Amino acid sequence: MNHIDRRSFLAAGAAAAAAASCTPLRATPAAGRQTTRTDADAATRPCVISSGNGMPAVTRAMEVLNGGESPTDAVVKGVVLVENDPDDMSVGYGGLPNEHGVVELDSSVMDGPMHKAGAVAALQNIKNPSRVALRVLRDTDHVMIVGEGALQFARAHGFQEENLLTPKARKAWLKWKRNLNPNDDWLDDAQRLIPAKAQSNSANDIPFTWGTIHCAAVDTNGDLSAVTTTSGLSYKLPGRVGDSPIVGAGMYVLNDVGAAGATGRGESVIQSCGAFQVAQNMANGDDPETACLKVLTWIADHTKRQDLLNANGQPNFEVTMYALRKDGAYGSATMHGPRKFAVHDGNEPRLLECARLFETMN
Ligand code: GLY
């Protein structure tokens, strides 16, 4: 395996808490990454973290926290900006659709002090699934509502229905469909009967994503919340649900410990209870970055299908984990990278390098 010094990562004392099956791996120290605030800062200032597409989210969430609202309101108001952005093809309005060209959205949100979550999955026609998930959290005894039931619930709460498939996402979907199978009745790009200058470059530029936005916040009381929201796997089977709306997979909060979340290949995150494991690792004493790396190690160790492994026996997909501890320490780690995550700890929003489990994808 072409991995990064599999010996020394778990040499620290905290490693003793690792699951027995964890294989030791080590992250590349990334320039400019800062994972821990000083004791003097801890819990005296709020902190917000997000995935790399979350600069607007951490900025808005920090404004909301500074305005005295709860971490739950802060994270949802933060990610709504990205859900509304037609250019982010991994989330909300403008997200890539399922194989039938229909945008289906997933989201979950968890309030640390109440230890209550809300989630929606396979929601159509509503561009802010995080806001619908928040209504599930606050207005029902349930945790998750899916599909047509989620749409009815959203309608009942006055959410506006609209077509979420932007022209850009529709074109991407049609290109994917055309190039799916050379033997079907759709002509691949190379076969199309249109002037050469109108051809796009190749089938390789079809956008594809497991992309998602995760956002977590801690306020000056040390109270935590987290949200994850996504359009999920591009061109998925209709009804496919990823990790983002699954409490304990795409997002989790233990208010006396920390918050955690995930982006990337949802099937692997669900089958590792990813966010729950990150939170438990922190509860067992791991710093946030180590807590994330251990879960990526766990995923690597439990990826058995050959089609999901590269020539070196490593997962051939991306998963990124995020962790925010109650004292404001934070960290993130990704399977291959390079990849960044967003942080706002009171001064200004910035992007930091995620730690990496493996140096390269191949
Ligand atoms: N992580 C997003 C998804 O797999 O749906």
C-alpha cells in the first residue's frame, strides 16, 4: 500500500482508544493547518467550521452567533446560502439530479443541548432541505421524513415549490445520459450529428459529485450544533439516500464532547457510522484531527470490494470528515486530498488544508 507512514500515526497515547481493527496510518502535516485554539481562546469565542465550499456558510453562521442566536439557527442560516447558490452543483438549487433528471435533496440537523435531530431525505422541489429538517427537529417528535411525506410536510409549513434543475445541471445530466452506453439510442459525444465546433470537448468533462456541505458551530456557552445538506450522488437511482440525512453518519453532535460531519462517498460513511465514530473518538480523548483520521482508517480497512480499491489497495474514492470540539478545537481529514475546509473562529473566515490519509488517489 502506498500510504503515509502507517506506523507512527497511532503512536500517541490517544491511539490506545482506537478500535482494535484500525490499521495505523498517518496524516501528512499540511502547511498552514491549525487545529487547536489556545486554552485562553477556548469556549470564550464562538467557532464555526464547514466543508471547503462553506466559506459563505461560516461567515453567515458567525454573524448569526454574534447576533445572539443559537448554534442550530446559525448553521442552518449558513448552509442556506450554499443551498441557494445555483453554481454549487452538489447542494440544493442547481444540484445535479438523479438518473431521471430530478433533483432529490437530503439534509439533517442536530441541536446539541436538546440532543434532538431532524432530517429529510429524497425531498423534491424544495431548495432548502436544511430548513425543512429544522422544522422536523423543532415541530415533530420524529427524526426523519422522506420522499412524498417530506414534500407534504414542507408544503404544510409554507415552503415554496420550484423546479430545482437549473439549465446548467440539466445540460450536465443530458451529457451524462448521452455518454452512458455506446449501444443505446443516445449518440455519445463523439458520434453526435452536430457541427464539430459545437461539440464539447469530451465525455470526461461531465460533472460528477458526492459533494455536500457540512457545517458545525459552537457558541460561547460551549453549546454545539451541526447540519449537513446535499443533492447527493450525481445521477443516482431515484430514492437513493446518502449519509447526509442519516444521524450518526453524515452528521452528529454530542453536546458534552463535540460535533462531527462528513462529505464524500455516502455509502462508505453510512457503513462506518462516520460522524458518530468521530464524536466517540473525541469522547475517548482524541484530538479532532486524529478522531477524523481514525474513521478514514476504519473506512479504508473495511473497503473490501475490488472495484472500490485502487492498484495500491486503497479506497479509490473520497471521504472527508470534520470535527469541532466543545472547547473550540477543530480538525478535518480527507482520504486522499488535497482538500480544504472552512473555519471562522472569530477573526475572519479562512480555508485550511485537511489532513490526508493517503498521499495520492492512484
Ligand atoms: N455525501 C453525500 C452523499 O453521498 O449523498
